[in-house]
Amino acid sequence: MLSRSLIEEIADGQPAAANLGVLDEHCHISDAGQALCTQAEIRDLTTPETQLLASDNYLGCRNPIGLDHILVGPGINSDGPAEHLSIGNLVGNKAGTPNGKDQVLAISDHCPMTARLNF
């Protein structure tokens, strides 16, 4: 059987003994950016929507949503959602000048996520 979302298959409550859950996600950006993040959880974003969310003014990473999740099991809970953090213009690749003084290298093409977990 094909699956559109591996994480949803893992945390679908089957078998019941698995008892795994995916934390809700929030984007730590403007209201408009958060609206796009919310939409991304229920549908595929259009290319322009993804590009906007990936822009420096929003999350600033090439793969802003959909790839990273925080999965928790029994005995672990969270006080709130997982947070996608904006990296703005800190992640882009730029070749820079020949002397390399203004070269910028990406540390990742994913946005960092954080969550406060209780054990």
C-alpha cells in the first residue's frame, strides 16, 4: 500500500499499543505566515505559497514545512505545539566575491524546530 505521509502512518493509532503522537506545529512568524503554516498541515501549498513561506521575510529556508515533525510516545507530553523557527536570511548559499569574504553557506535547507517536552 502506498502512503502519502509516512509520519501520519506511524502516528495513526494503529496498533493501539503504539501510542505515538505528532505534536501540532506552529510557525513563529507573522500572522500571514502562520496562516500558510496552518494551511500546509491540511493541504499541499502551491508553489508561490511555498516560495513565500520560504522567503527571508517568513521562515527563510528552502523546505519550510512538511518535512520535519516531532513524534512523542508514552510518558512524554508537551505544553504547546512544536515551533518552526525563522532563520530569515541566515541560511542562503551565496558564492560571494572571488576573495570569499562575503561567502555565505547554508547550514541546512530545513527550518529548525523546537518543543518543550515534559517527561
